[in-house]
Amino acid sequence: MASLFPVISAWYLDTIEDQVFEVVAVDEQYGTVEIQYIDGEVSEFDLETWSQLKLIPAEAPEDAGAAYELSHDDEWGFDHSIASANWSNPTINLEAESYPSIEDF
């Protein structure tokens, strides 16, 4: 079986261990590959060990963000907390007492 070069964000199946993981970092200078399993566990291989693994490309699992404790909305960058009911007048929510003015000095 030909060795696959590790690609960041790519998923692989280790056919010997029967585990799916994602490559999260490759450091060519130090010759290491950092991976993360579905359960969140992080591991590291040197490139020589990587080349000896029996890997095949795999699809990302449906719950790939579970290890990061992300919801579907979090994965897409939604932040509903910033939505204002009145975008036309953002000063409506300001409290006058909380800002010093010339009269306050």
C-alpha cells in the first residue's frame, strides 16, 4: 500500500487500529504529524511512522465537531447574540448616566 502524504483537515482510517482521525497539523521542519481522533484525543506521529501506517482516505464523520463540543450553528460561525432588534437606531440602548459629559466635570 502506498503511503499517503498527510493533508491538514483530511480524514483517514487506520485499517490496523480501525480508527478514524483528522490531521490537524503537519510540521515538516520537525517531521511530525499531529492528529485528532473523533473522541477528542490528540496524538502525534513522526513522518517515518506515518509512512508505515496502513491508511486509507475517509469521509469526515457526521458529528466531526463533537470532540470540540460544537453545535451545528457553531461550526458555521453563527452568533445570534449580536442581532439587535433595532439596527436603525443603535443609540436607543445607551444609558445617559453611564457616559461622562462636560457638565460632569
